[in-house]
Amino acid sequence: MLDAEGPVIGPNCEVRESRLGRFTEVGEGTRLLHVAMGDYSYCDRFCDIAHAEIGRFGNIAAFVRIGPTDHPLRTASLHHFLYRSSKYWADAEDDPDFFAQRRSRTARIGHDTWIGHSAVVKPEVTVGHGAVVAAGAVVTRDVEPYVIVAGVPARVIRDRQPRRIAERLMALAWWDWSHERLRAALPDFRTLRAEAFLEKHGG
């Protein structure tokens, strides 16, 4: 069972320079680098997430990549000997400017999102609250809250919730509720459609 004491991290994971919230879970073989993962979020097996902020209640399927690194395109070569130089020459240092620039390009995933199997979210992209990224999609630009995107590159295929409902859900911000309040509302989360849930819980 997940708890508030710390994340559950599966076997063969690499977690560096990352902060994981309460009730979080990291699936087998996943690599996290410079990631802030909000409470109740999880990623399934073999994800690769770098330089990213993930909100609360994020649902990240297996084999997802968030914030994949880019190679330099304007230089004579795009190979990583340019910036991982110490791997090739004892007297050469890695390029700190390249890695600082890479780290600054944060991908942001909102609250209550679903990133489907094998999807890719590029650096500096924001996926809004409540949005869904379909399996295999490549997200190259920002995604509005409560829409569903699919394809390569990803495009909006429809709303997940009508605009008026989406706005009310964001105003309600149920993802900020206490663990106890979430438990008390669990039957309503399970059975009520969004509009009925909002009417009952003051959204």
C-alpha cells in the first residue's frame, strides 16, 4: 500500500536530483533526472523523465519520455562528444553550459493528467490540468487543460470535459484536498459524472 512516508520505487530505477511527493510510485526500470513529482502521481515501467515538473495525480503510462534531450543542430557535429567530452579524452571536461541550458528547459505536466503509453513530451512544453495525451503521441507544443491530444505531432482531437466544466473543475482544485477529504468523497469520485460532482462539492 502507498503511504505518505515516501515514494515506492520499483527495481532497477535511477532517481537523481528529484523530489517525489506523498503516495507516489515509480515503476521498474524508470529513470528520473531533476524531476519534481507531485503527491499521488505515478509513472509505470521504463519511463525516462528529465527536467520536469509533474503535478498531483499524474498518471504516466509505461515507456513514456518527458523532457527528452536534444542534440546541438547548429554545430559541425551533433554527437555528444561535444558536451560529454570527458568520456573521450582524459584532458577534456564536459561542457557545463550545454547541460545548464538543457536543465533550464523544463517540461510541465499539470494536475490530474494522463500521459499514454510510449508518448513523448518535449522540453519546455506544458500539458494543462486534466489533459490526456494519447498513446504514441509526440507533444511538441503546449496542451490546453482538459483536452485530449493524439498523433505525431500531437493535435487536439476533442475536449475531455466541456469548457464550462473544465473551468469549474480547475476552480474547485480537488487535487489540493486533504487525504481525508479525498477518502470521504471517494464514492462520489467513483459514481458521479463531473457536473454532478461539482454540484455536490461546491464547484
